[in-house]
Amino acid sequence: MSHSQPVTVPCVMKIAGTGSYVPERVLTNADLEKLVETTDEWIMSRTGIKERRIAAEGEATSDLATKAALRAMEAAGVTAEEIDLIIVGTISPDTFFPSTACHVQRNLGAVKAVAFDVSAACAGFLYAMQIARQFINGGTRKTALIIGADKLSGMVNWQDRNTCVLFGDGAGAAILTAKEPNDGDPSGVLSSVMASDGRLTDILSVPGGGSAIPITPENADQRLNTIHMQGREVFKAAVKYTLEACEQVIERAGLKADDIALIIPHQANVRIVDAIRERLGLPPERAFLNLQKYGNTSGAAVAIALDEAVRSGVVKKGDNILLVAFGAGFAWSASVIKW
Ligand code: UT7
């Protein structure tokens, strides 16, 4: 199985604005100590997570996504009517159908857009970015809204300490626009990788609730509609595949690791981020981390981190930044972007 298909089309796309939203309710490690047999010390030392946000009762993934989208639209100076493509990367859709993207389209009044979801778990936002990039580079769409949004609090088994300490809810968004190829502005995507390995479907999944294993009164007590994860296997695959992807996109951009001003990685575990960063030979300040505040927000994580890095001024005009994410599938994606 090959994992290294490059996306080599010339770039006529730029990121015009970013936005993010996290719910107000904070769930700390101390709160979790009251729910399961765990400690703040274990969670901090094994993951780096201190607290996470939990959506309010009745707050759906599309509500989180819409709030993030409005902030990205404001930053980009783009109206709902101008958006002609909406892609939401999510594994916690409002409904099996219609898509969460259609719910967002309705909320925004983006009447001219085509809207659909992409299922790539934690790589959802970067998959959405690559798909939108194909539309824009192909000339069929000009203004795309891409969103990574997940509400995993509704899919977690709150009695399973192996998983419930890891996840949080949130959404991040970006507006991508077409630009003239020879306008003198070097910003845009320099190189990308999108890949998946279906041999690893079993190491991270919600096994029940779909067509394969419907939830029935007989199996309801097995909690098959919650996240099941082989943590160590996921850890190993994440380090292997995302390191490989980082090296590929750096090389294909014609750069060296030291040319990357900032890695904005998936926010699953600080030890995974450290392993990748160290193997690239980069110091700690070159990796952006916010998992201590939000935990792993799945498809939203890289998008929220990108927005925070941009708004806080950590990302500067002209910087080469590396976005990288991995998740269930196994699915992963990386991009080098000149800001
Ligand atoms: O977006 C992708 C999503 N998932 C990931 O990225 C997860 C990748 N994996 C990881 O981040 C790590 O594997 C974990 C954080 C999930 C677990 O860390 P670990 O260092 O791999 O721990 P482990 O699973 O090997 O468990 C070590 C011990 C076990 O006890 P024993 O068998 O050694 O007695 C676990 O039962 O830690 C125990 N343990 C806990 N203890 C306290 C597992 N979860 C907890 C907990 N609190 N929450």
C-alpha cells in the first residue's frame, strides 16, 4: 500500500481568514478524578492535557461549526453569499443525513454553495483543505469554507478512563479563496500529502450504531456506540505515518526541516508531538500546542490551533508553516503553507 501520493497541482489558493469556537463549559482533570480512577498527574504526564471543553445540552456539531465559520468569514471579509463550497470534516455529525455541512449552509444562508461532509476523523480539516484546493485549482469554485468540527463528548464512554480523559469539543474554520497565479504573492500551499491505511480500521473506531452493528436492546449495555481505542497502537501509527508525511511535504516544498517556522500538529498527545518534532530536529518552540486547554478535539484540533496561532501573532507573514494531522482510518494529511 502506497502512502505517499503527492498533490502536485500548482497553487492558486490562499487562506483568506481563520476562525474557531470552543464551548464554554470546562471539564478539568480534577473533575475527571471524580468520574473514573485517574489522576491529574497521570493525564498530564501521559498526554499533556489539563482541561477540555464540553458542548452544552442541545449544542450540536453544526452549532460549533457555524460559530467558527462566522469568525473565519469575518476575518476574511467574506459574506455567506460569496461562499460557493462548504466542506465539514467531522465524525460526529448532527445526523446520519443530511450532512452537517448542509446544516451549516442553512445556518449561514450560504445559498450558492455546494455543501458536503468528509469523514477522516482527526485529519478531517486537512482532508477538507485538500479537497477544496482541488476545486479552487480546477477553477470550478472560488470561495470555500472549510471546517473541522467535532463533539466527541457524546461518543465517549465516560466510564472508560483509557479514552474519556482525552477528548473535547470544538470547531475551527478557514476561508480559502482563489488568487491569480502570478500576482506576486508567494503565500499558499507549497506541498501536501493525503493518505490512509484501511488495514488499521480496528485500532480506533466507534464499532456500533452504523449498518454493520446496529444498536439493539440486546447489545446496548456493551457501549458499542462509543469510542474504542488501542492507545499504544494508535500512538505508534501516529508517530510513524505523520513523521513520514512531514518529511515528504518538507522535501516536496524544496525546504529543510529548519525552514519550518512552526509546526501546527494534531493536538492528541504532547508525547506524539515531541516525538515528531525531535525527529525533525526542531526545538520545542517550533511546535504550537493548545491541547492543555482543549484536549483532542478530533477534526477541529488543527483548525483551532491554526486560528489561535494566527490571531496571537505566532504565525507571521512569509513563514513556512507545517500542518499535520492523523486519526481513525488510519487517515492522515500534511501540508506546508507559506503564510
Ligand atoms: O486522534 C487520535 C486519537 N488517539 C490518540 O492519539 C491516542 C494515542 N495514544 C495515546 O495517546 C496513549 O497511548 C494514551 C494516552 C492513550 C495512553 O498512554 P500510554 O502511555 O500508552 O498508556 P497505556 O495505555 O500503555 O496504559 C498504561 C497504564 C495502564 O495500566 P497498567 O496496565 O500498566 O496497570 C492503563 O490501565 O495506564 C493505565 N491508564 C490510566 N491510568 C490512570 C490508562 N488510562 C488511564 C487513566 N488514568 N486515564
